[in-house]
Amino acid sequence: MPLILFNKPFQVLCQFSPQPERETLADYVKVPNVYPAGRLDADSEGLLLLTDDGKLQHEIAHPERKEAKVYLVQVEGVPDAAALARLQAPLDLGDFTTKPCQAVRIAEPGWLWPRHPPIRSRADAPTAWLAITLQEGKNRQVRRMTAAIGHPTLRLVRSAIGGISLASHPLMPGEWMEVAPRDLKPR
């Protein structure tokens, strides 16, 4: 029953079935019969869990038992205290209202790898980095949240799932390692 921690590169599809002209998980993880426990869209990078254990996959992804996930988000502009307060409170996104979350401004992570291709850069448009911790994870939720407060996401990296983080399990994009399911529980 392997639990695999994978650092998904930018533009890799979160599936194993081949896609013409697109990289998928199959291009990186050569372990048979494992499937993602959760997803990251192609534009997002960072930690993804894979397992061959359906019960564990359900436990990780079930809405009632979702592990906290931390996202490092580079946004357009510099959110002020009011924008951060809106982000942290339940936020109506039209088709659903988010649960409260944690969101703080952080310095640009010095350990973060460069993205290829790099994000668009405009000298007249400042950017800021946020650390957003969610207990839920709906389709493109972080991107929709930052857009709703007027600060569109430029780069999104999931840096932690439960007790597992890129700090505790350093991996470069495309690298993976086996971890114990007990590592998911925060210490």
C-alpha cells in the first residue's frame, strides 16, 4: 500500500491516461495501480498524493476528513488588510461559499524553484506572495478566491498536505518519494 508524495510540475495533467502533446503523471511516476488522492490543475504546481489503497484515497479526499493544505500563491498587486480579511472569511464565489481559511502575506520563498515558463512580469505591476491554508479544496478554489478579492493568482504552489510539506520532504518538480500514511497527521 504505497503512499507516494509527488511534486507536480507546472502544466503536467493530474491523470495517468496519455494526452497528445501534454505531460501526465505517467511521464513521472512509474508505479503501477496508483491514483491521485486529490487533484491539482495543470497551471498549479506542488505536492500531490498518490496511492493504490482506495480506502486511504477516500480518507484523504473525503470532505469531512480533508487534510489542511497550504498553498503559496503569488498574486497580482499587494493585498491590504481588508482584502486579506475578505479572503479569510467565508467568501461567496457564486456556486459555493468558501469555509473560513488562513491567509497571510509572506516574503517570496527563497527555496522555491523557478517556474518554466516564468510568470509574466510587468515592471509597473507589483506582486505579493500569500500563504493560504484551506480545509477544503474545490475546483480552482484558490484562484477564484484571489480573483474575487481583486488580486488574480499568477503562480500557485501547494507546499503542504497535513503533516507533509516540501520543508519536511524536499522534492524538486517531477520528483517523488514513498511516505508513510501516518506522516499525514500533523505533529
